[in-house]
Amino acid sequence: MTHATANIDTALASFQEPWSPRILTRVNDYDVRLAKLEGAFVWHSHPDTDELFVVLDGSLDIHLRESGTETVVHLGRHDVFVVPRGVEHCPESAEGAAVMLLEPTGTLSTGDYDGGIPDHITSTTGLPA
């Protein structure tokens, strides 16, 4: 049995690229990911899973589209929000944010988005930090 530890601050300091999540650790069949966010992501959804956001630093707006209505959830440091499966969303951070995400292993950050991926976004799950 391995008793590995991971440090959030050390992991966050190991990369600078926004929208390029890194796997901090795994719990059962889920990745605990860290990401730095700045600017806007792409509109997407995850048809088969919820997505947990925990803001570690900075602030984050999560734009949601559901049943023809658009709303915005504002998150600050240590705020937590779950985007329900199938809800189209677009995270955005004007000043930048560090977040922790919980998603099933193998889930693409871009979900069901099928357009061209902007250069500032990585659609993969990333390597362990």
C-alpha cells in the first residue's frame, strides 16, 4: 500500500498555463484536478457527470445556460459549486483564479464542445502535478 501525499501549493507552483488542469490525486474513479484560470473558457457540458468547482484563490464566474435561460454564479475564495450533468456552462475569470475540480477519470475539460479549441485551452486532463 502506498501512502503518497500531495501539496496543493507545491502543485500549483509547478505550472503557469491557464486552462490546463493537472491531476493532483485520484479518489476511486475520480480525478482531483488543479487548474489556473484566466479569461473565458468555451461553452460546453458534461452529459454524463456533474463537475465540482472549489475556488482556492481569486474569483470565478460560471455562466450557465439551461432551458433557454442564462445565469451567472459568482464564486470567491473557498466557494464551492457543482455544475449539474448536462448543463451547458462557461467558466470565466477576469483577474485569474486557482481552482480544484473533481471529475471522473478521463473526463475532458472541454466536455462535449466540438469546435476549434482556442490556443489558450488544453482539452486533455493533464498529468499528475
